[in-house]
Amino acid sequence: MTDTHSKETRSYNMSRIKGKNTKPELVVRRFLFANGFRYRLHAKNLPGKPDIVLPKYKTVIFVNGCFWHGHQNCKYFVPPKTRTEWWLQKITNTQNRDRQAQTELQSLGWRVITIWECELKPKKVEERLNTLINSLL
């Protein structure tokens, strides 16, 4: 099956996919700030460059997209029908990097929290963010 877009259009579309300051990440950041938590963003000196770093609580938060990080048993993670093997290898590599970063952070004494994109959908967001606050306190 061929791509329905030209190479230039596909390249442009893929370039618009953000890795930082995504909508789910902004939801978590706004909630934390509104509840009095102060944080750093994308700390380059920590393994995996966590999305949110709470130094006072020695905690890092990763806000993962369900597709890009291969969230198992999630309706938002559906492997593409074309180039399936390539995509699955890409996602597997991402999962391996995630595990490596988590292991390194924990060995440095950091607590690691992962929030999935599907947990921030309208029906679940309030419960998930309240759980986050409880785990921090």
C-alpha cells in the first residue's frame, strides 16, 4: 500500500508532531502549578530528560503518548497497518529507552511517575491528577 501523501507533505506532517509541551503535558503542569507545586522542565542533566522534575519531592514525571510509547491494552495504541514491523521496532526501542531511563533515575534516588495520555482524557483526568497529588504528598 502506498502513502496517500507526497513525500514533502508526509515530512511536513511528521515535523508538526511535538515532543515537548504537548497538550497532555500542559494539563499536568497547569494542575501542579495551580496546586502550589513548583517544578523544572525537561532537565537535560537527568536520564531520559523527564518532562517534569519536582526537586523538592525528588520526583520526576513522564507524560507519555499512548501510541509513541506503546501503552499496552490501550485503545489509543493501535499499530499502523503499513510498515507494521518498522513501527513496532521503533516503539519497542522507545520502550527500552524508557525502562533504561527509569532504572537510572531510580538508582540515583528519584521517584518516577508515568502518566499516560489516555489517563488525561476528560472522563479520567480529575481522578488521575488527584491520585498524582496524593502520591506526591
